Amino acid sequence: MGQKTPVWVGVLGWLVALLIFFPIFWTFLTSFKTEIEAVATPPSIVFTPTIENYATVQRRANYVRFATNSIVISIGATALGLALAIPAAYAMAFFPTPRTRFTLLWMMSTKMLPPVGVLVPIYLLFRDLGLIDSRTGLIFVYALMNLPIIVWMLFTFFKEVPASILEAGRIDGADVWGEIRYILVPLAIPGIVSTALLSIILCWNEAFWSLNLTTSRAAPLTAFIASFSAPEGLFWAKLSAASTMAIAPILILGWLSQRQLVRGLTFGAVK
């Protein structure tokens, strides 16, 4: 029998979970307050809720358009990232070279580069290509931004697939694309799905590039939230309503797919 988990571990886990969840809960609570109640000191717990903030947010900005942009950009960037990463991870996992590990570490090291360091050249390139304020431009940026993480995760999952299975397919006449499409992808589908979910979440939450490469037409929900900061100050109740509307879809997605996400992230952990 396995060793019983100590009670304090469970209590600590709940405390950490509550600390992480509290800002989300407080944002949701504030979205139903008036502006005066939102900045009251001490904060009010008991109040008369109002949906006026949500009505004002919808009147001021077309939420559906921003949400549609976020969905299209996140899914498009994830699909492009997977299309590039699956062959790369396949080659690194099953045909490694002495420099494979270095290549993976170098790819991950690019994530340490501050985005502002490459903002000017990318902005000028996008301006010349006509990609400013376009979904296509953000799809390319987001896909390349998350590509190191996607390749690294897929490499880890593919390493858990026995090479003998691919060799058997090769003996039966499968070419490289046949191995990937009909053998590798079905066997590693939990890992691929969890990688896709993580990529969608990262794309959905990305704010830097959306604020600098879009204005209105292709702006996603991160720009939608930023639009509620004004020169005269922050309207906390309306900002909270906009934030709640922006994070609700991705929170629901994460909640519905948590079993698949955990299954994928632990793929191959237990032999």
C-alpha cells in the first residue's frame, strides 16, 4: 500500500489554491460594485450588486469582436506552432545528434529575451509587409513566440514513444510523414492535446504584442482590457467587469479540460 499523504500537505495545497484564486474572485466581486464601492476603504463585502458595469463595457466596446479575434488568433497560432513543432520534435526525439540537447536549450533560452528588445525591427517588418493590426500578423508572432515551449514539450512526449513501433512501420513501408501521421501522432495524442491547450492559454493571455501591433481591427481581449484605462484614472469596477469577461472563456476551457491537461502533462511518467 502506498504511503498516506500527510494532512498538512492537503491543507497547504488548499491554502496555495485559495491564494491563487483570490485575485480572480475579488475581480469578479468588484465587477458587480459601483465605482465608489470599488475604491472604498475598507473594502465592502456586503453590497447591492449591479450589472451596470457589464452593460457599460458592452456599450463602449464590442466584446464579441474582441473575443472572436482572441479565439481565431489563439487557435491559428497554436495550429501553426504544432505544424512546425511536430516535425522538429520528431527529428530531435528519434534522430538525435550530439548537439540536440544544446539546440533545445538554446531554443528555450530565447524565451529569456525581453520582447521589447525586438519590438522595433518586428514593427518595421510588419509595417512593410502590411501586417500591422491584422490577425495574420499576430498568429505568426504568437506561434513563433511559443514555438520553443511547444517543441520542448513535444520532444519530451515523443521520447516516451518506443522507437521500435516506428521502426516496424518503416519496415511495412511507411515514409516519414506516414510515421508521424499514422503512428506517432495517435500514440502521443494526450501530450499533443495538453501542449495545444497550454499554447492556447499563453496566446490568450499575451498582451505585449497585441497592444503594440494592433489598434482596433485585430485587437484581442488583452487590448479590450487595456482600453478601460483612461488618462483621468482607472475605473476599477468597469475594469474588473472587462477583465472578468476577458478571462472567463479561458478559465472555463481550463476547467473543462483539466483532466486532459493533467493526463497529457503526466504522459509517460508512470511506466
